[in-house]
Amino acid sequence: MPRFIKQFLYGIFYLGVFTLIVFGVYVIFLRPGPSCTNNRQDAGEEDVDCGGVCSPVCFPQNFRPIEVTEQVRIFYPANGQVSALATIQNSNAGLAVKAFDYSFDFYDAQNNLLRTVSGQSFIYAGEIRRLAKFLDITESLRVVRVDIRLQNAAWVKAEAFPRPEMVIQDWRAETDGSMIRVSGRFVNAGTLPLPYVTILAIFHNASGRSMGISETAVEDVAPRESKNFTIFYPAVKDIDPKNTELIASASRE
């Protein structure tokens, strides 16, 4: 075999050995380990850098944050009182929000912030949800605008935070003197206890326009158990008790 061919083959051999040594050093000592930020699916996650050990959920391409779908509605049930009703929507069919923070900001006609009232809530996958806030404030008639801010949403898979099975039965709304009285029975139709349930009443006029809101709560409702509730609201002119809308809301946690 000619000498130059032997040299060429030996060169290829030693180059291969050297390459293997360098690669081994890189794999053992230099290559980064599995990570949730390396743009590779290598840490046991469900998708690239998300899901599983990396984060609670993988967000789809058509993901949308919680949205406020209309201007917050304002009601003045009595002197020194104001209430606000916001409508929010989670358009994601596969994702729920286990918890989020919200703040209602109350403004006067000069755009001065009169009061901020904050709280925490939740929203299920694909749900349109109502958030109500009630405020005792001496300058109630000065409130002309209310905004709502949403933040710190804790997203989870829809199956990890399913909507409870709830029913409102045998309810009726009637005028009782100067008040409207709404009574009924809340039923936990699911298999898990509900520690706290809010029941929101939205009062409408004959044409369906919202005229006021009120709310009550029932606590510690066992599976298949029912509890009675009563809601009161001033008998404001033009409210049609028959057009009352009732909404139950509860988290299993």
C-alpha cells in the first residue's frame, strides 16, 4: 500500500478518535442538562419547555387571556351605596384559571379615583363569569365610572379545575313592601363538597335591562345536599321581579 494512503488512513483514524474524545468531554462535562428554557423537549415536559415539570400548562397558539367583555355596569340601590357588575370571559376551552386577582376602580366625573376595592376569584374553561362588588360610600352619586383590572392569573388544565355541578331550584322573586325578596334552594349536584357558594341576583326591567344586583352566600354544602337562600333588594321602580336572573358560583377548593 502506498505510503501516502497509509498516512491518509491513519490521519482519518486519529481524527475520528480525537473527535470521539472531544464529544465525550462535551457530553460529560460541558453540555447543559435538561432544562425548561433550552428550546428542546428534554426535561420530561409535555411540549417544548412547557407542561409537566416545566409549568402547569402549555399555552396553545390561539390562547387568549381573560377578557372584560363590556363596560362595568353601575347601580345605586340606596343613598350611600353603589354596586358594580363586571362581565369577564375565558375563551380557552382547555384552560381554566384557578385563581386571579381583580380590582374595581371607582371614578367620579372629573376622573378622580374615589375608591379601589380588590379581591380574588376564579374562572372555568370557556366560562362567561359575572363579578359583583358592593360599596358603602358617602359620595355614591359621584361615582360615574367603574373600571376593573385583572392580574396574576394561575392557569391550569381544564380537567384539573372542573366546574361543579350546581342547581338552583324552586326559586321565586316577589315584592315585599319596599323590598324585593328572592328565595330558593341551592343544590350541590356533584360528588364533592362546596365550601363557599355565592348566589348573585341580577334584577331586570320588563325589557331585560339590568336595574340592580344583590348577592348572598351559602357555606359548606355537602354532596347532594341542598340549602335554602334568600336575597333582598330595594323595590326600585321598573324592576320586574319575574325577570330576575340567578347565578350560582363556587370553587371546589
